[in-house]
Amino acid sequence: MSISDPANLILRIPELQALADDHKIRRAIETGDSFKVYRALLLANLLRRLPRHRDLITMLTNERRLFAKPILKAPLSYQSKSIGFEFIGGSEHDTDGSYIAMHALVILSKLPLIPLGSFIVKSKGKQKWQVLARVPLGIKGWLSTRGLAIGLATLVLSGAVLSYHSTHTQDIILLNGFDLPVLVTLDGEKIKLSPQGIISTTVNTGHVRGIASVDKIGTIDDFEHDIVSNDGTTVWNIVGATPLLHPTIVSTKTGNDTASKNITSVYCGKRFIELEMKLNANKITLAKTASETGPVGIAMCIKYAEENAKEKTIAPALEALALIYDWSLSHTTNAIAAAKLVSPAEAIRVATRAMHAKPGQTEYERIYQDLREEAGEHDALLREYAERAKQETDSASVQFLYASLLSGPAGVAAMQELNQQFPQDADILHSLVTRKMLHDDSSGAYRDLARLRKLSPKHADRLLDTEVKILLAEHRGIEALQVLNNAVRDKAAEKRPDHAADFALVAKQINVKPDFWLKELPAKEKNADMLDFYRVRAGLRPLQTQDTQSAFVKLALALRNDPAEAVKISKRMNRHQLSYLAIDQLSLLIGEAIRTKDGELVAKMEGMLPLSKAKTKLLEDFLLGEQVNLDELDIDLDIQSAARFIRSRNPQLTAKERVILRNQAEKTDFLLGPVTTAIHQWPQ
């Protein structure tokens, strides 16, 4: 059916084509008056004449800018104390700062008496506006003009009620970033949020309290804020788990020219958000990966925080996730790692909560002990556990936890005694294997590891890195290679790329093809940057040319032969990027930063080595040439090896002592990895 469209309204609003079969809407289009078309759509919706097009009509009537007309005459502007003509309200805000306001005869400054029209305006300061176009009155304004015959008193009353309601309530959008439903109680109202759900609700202004809980788990977040009524958007992002995207326009002025650019803010980890722009729940935009199967919700938030060095902002979300997953070890360690970036006290609080949720599990109590030691509380901790050990002499776990706080030869002796008293305790035997290897007893460690493998394969599997070094120290290179081969074959292994690099290092020692597994890394590690990063760590040549190499690869290369360049590159990287370094690479980089007294890099990498504050201080003293006995510290062999080499670079030491240190460093670098390479290639 042909239709006359003198104002090209269908060209301007193509959706009208689907509604033109209705004779009243068609007649309005043929008049060329966009306001008449808008009113025809309103009436069709109110009278429910086109039920199958209801959603389309609702969408069109909610976008009054589509029906805008040019300004024929400037709206009247006049004010006195009791009555005047004014622009009131605000809706359909745009990113350029414009919005739709009603022009009305008002009394008492704000109460609408007679609506006169609606306009697109921009505020230019107090009681000043730039008027851009006319738009149809909204449903309330249109009905008000049609209802004047009912009486001015009714209008005054309805205007007052609307004004009172708008200034005494505020919409709040609730976001749930978890994969399970969350029950929210807010301002006395109970709301069920579906997994990854978004809901808008209204609360009274003033002090508002709320809680968010998960069935059978309990409270995961609370809400307590003073809420005011405004034209913006208020959001409760439960524990900050949802990555909310919010585009803004920023104007910059250069000389006489003004340029605008879009900047997208990501609110990840922020629980209470107030935006100036009005957003509906169905217009909320969330960060997501390009892949439809990629992470969403809290998984995307974690990914964003890690990539932008903002892990501490998601500490509450990770704690809630650990609670939801019953404090599983992996979720607990992630939550504690983020909490450590907030403060040591916060990390101890989370660890204490996890420990109480998992009573009798020594892994959780050891994490708690390590955190308190890192916080410098060793003496108090030792007294507490010594008292517990006196009270519970028959408890293997209590005795183990006390002996775990002892270091050096005394710690080895204490654990050896406990192993004789409790020969079936896997935690004790596990600790004994590690301690013997740290204190140059690879033969004893080898025998105890064989016993542990029979007693608890699960505990033995956790010693994979130590087992490889034990086998190399015992000249069992083929067996060490087999252990690594089995580890890399496990496609679900978290450290698979590291194991592939270690496989290459051991393979070179026994004349086996070193890059066998580096060609078979999982897809996520097969990008050129990361593949070359692990190749360089393994002492293999990178596949990329020098001008295409990433900072990761360049840092790994510099750590082999140019310490000054390594320090320079690392200062341009964030903690998350540096965390990809293996423990020997980290130890070399941190050691060189301490030796050269590069405070900026030392501060950036603080806490990246698994050492308490006391041990870190002693290690720093050792690196700077002080008399410190590393055998008393019980630190990782890779850290020991790197520390001895870095100390040997101190020109204040005698030539003989420097040679001894280098020999010790190479002797304890069983993989013959980055430390051994640095010994031979770093400038003297």
C-alpha cells in the first residue's frame, strides 16, 4: 500500500513502516506532522489497539528525540518568587550534555501548574538554557494538557505528588557478577538476582541499608549509604564482581579549538557507583571478551584487574568467591594474594576466616603462619604454637605446625624427630624432604621422597620442582626428565609452560632434543611472545626477530647477559607482567635491584619472593655484603643460587670469596638455568 509521507518521516524513522497499516497512524504520517504521529502512537498504546506491536510502539514513544521539530519561537522565560515560566525535570540524557525538559507555568519555583511543551535543552548555568529543538510532550504532560478541564487544583496536587516522589526516591541498579542467584534485601524489600543478573529497584532517599546473600552460604556483601535523589544512576555492584562499562565524553581545548573524545571507564571491583548519566537496567553495558565463550561477570573482572595491575580492587570479590566455593585452596590463595595488596592485616584476616572454615587442615594453618611471619610476628607466633605443642603432645598436626616455625639445622632436627614419632604423617615427611634438600642432603631427601610417594602420592606430587632437583643432584637426569615429561603431558597442569621450559633445560644436560615440548604448548601460550619467553628461559633462541619481540622476551634475554638493560625494561612493566618470571629470574632481577640500590624497582617488586619480612631483610643484608648465614634462612634453592651470585658481584669482597660464591651458586643451580647463564655472561 502506497503512503504519502511529505515530511519523510518513514525515512527518518524506518520502524514506522511496520505500523503504517493502521489507518490512524497512516493518516498522522500523511499530515507530515511528527507530533501527530507521536500522539497517534501514544493512543494506540493506551487503547491497546496494536498488541503485537506493543514493544515497538513503547520503544518509539520512549525516544521523543525521534519526533523533534525545529524551534519556531523561543519559549517564554519569566520568573518571580511565586510564579513563572521555567524548564523543569530531565529525561533522555545524551552524551553531549543535552536532555529533554518540560517548559511549564510553575508556582513556588518548581511545582508545574500548566505544561506548555517539551524541548531539547542544554544547561548553561543557573536558570539558563540553550534550546535546541521541540519534542512532543510525554504521556504525563500530554494527559495534563487534556485534563485541564478537570480543574487546576487536580493539576497542582498531581504536580506536587510527582515532585515529592521524585525528590524522595532514587532508582538503584543491582549487579550480580556470580554464576549463581543472589538474594538482596534492600530498604526492607527482598529481591532475587539471577546469575549474572541486572535489576533496577527504587528506594527512599536517606540512609539505606542492605545485604546480599547466597543460599546455604550466607552474607557476601552489605550496603550502607546515604542516598540522594538525582538525575544520574546509582549502582550497587555486589562485592564489585561485575565489570561495568561506562563511556564518557571528555573535551580538551588546544588554542581556539575544542576536541572531544570518548573514554570508556571500567568499574571493576567498585561496589558503590554513582554516574551522572541516567541509565536504565537494560542499557547497562558490561565488559566481555571478543569470544562468546570467554569469561563473563567476575571471571572477566578478575582478568581485567590482573591485566591492569588492579588486583587489590577485587579483593572483596575474590573473598566472596572463596566463600561461595567453600574456601577451596585455589580460591583461598587467590583471595589472600589480593588481600595482601591491600594490607598484611587484611590478608591475615582472610586467612584466619579460611582457617576457621577448614579446621584441622594444616595447609590453611600454614598459610596463616606464613602471613604472620611475613608481617614480622615470628616471635609471637612461635610462643603461641610452642604453648599449643606443650598442651597437645600427642597431636601430630600441632607438633608439625610448631616445628614448621623452626628454621636452619634446628628445624631439620625437629622435623626428623617428629618423623620418628609420627612416621605415618605425610605433612611431616613432606617438610622433611624439602628441608633436607635445602640443607645439602640430596641423598636423604631422595630416600624420604620415595617413602612419601608410598605414603601419600598427593603430597609427593606437590614436590615436583624439588623432586627434579633432587634427581639432578643425585645424577639421575633421565628420571628427572621423565618426571617433567609426565608433568607437561598433563594438559590441565597450571604450570605446564614452566615445566616445558624446565624439560628443555634438563634435556640439554643429557643430550635430548630440548624444544620437544615447547612446540606442544597449549593454545593460550602459543602466541609468539609467550612462546619465545619460555624458549629464552630454557636457553633456546627466540623465533621472533629482535624488532618484533615483546617486553617479556626482551627482559628474559637481558636477564641472560645484560643486567642493566633487564632493570631498565622491568621498570616499564607492571607487577602482573613481572609475575610471569620464574623464581630464579625474579631472584636475579630483585637481587640486582637491591645490589644497585634501585629503590623504585625494589618497591615495585616488594613481596614477589616467597619470604617473610625478616628473611627479606636478612637476604638484602647478604646481597649487600653483610655477614649473613643463608643456611639459617630456609629459602628456596633458586633464591639461594641467585643471591650468592649477586653477592659475588660486590667489588668490596675479596677475589677468593667471590669465586667461592660463584661456585656455590652454580652448584645449587641444578637446572643450569638463568643463574648459571648469568654467571658466565653477565659483565664482571
